[in-house]
Amino acid sequence: MDYLVSIPDQLIPQLRSLRKVRGLSQKDLAARLGLSQSRIAAIESNPASISVGQLMEILAVLDVQLVLRDKQVTVALSATPDSSSTNTVHGGEW
């Protein structure tokens, strides 16, 4: 299932829920990451306090992928009457 996250505070319930669904306590997750339980509690209450690299490590332990989706392409594809057609929207280069 996909969860739209637009601001760091939206990660608060997501991180906690993903950890619980995996059957992990904060102590279990901390042990897998080499952190303290109190650090996991701090991250769950303020995910903006960690780096992208740290977030990626947590997501890897939780077996979750981070997906970047181009909103313009998503809007364009949903506007087409037959999304199963061979028409493809191509984005530009970075």
C-alpha cells in the first residue's frame, strides 16, 4: 500500500505503524539499527531530526521502499481515458 508523505510530521504515524506491523518493539528496531531505544522513540516523535541516509536505513530494516513519483506524470496518466493504451508520458532530463 502507498502512503503519501508531503511533510516530515506525516512520517510519525507511518514509522510507528510499520514497526508495529512488523512485530518490532522500539527496542527490537533499535537493536537492528545499532541504536538505543530512546533514539528510536525520538525519531518516531520527530522524524525531521534524522538524515535521509538514516531514514533509508530504518526503511530498509522495516522492509519498506521509498518511491519518488513525478506528480505531473501521475496527473497526465490519470487524465487519459484509456490508461492501458501504449501512450507513454515521458519526462525531461534532470
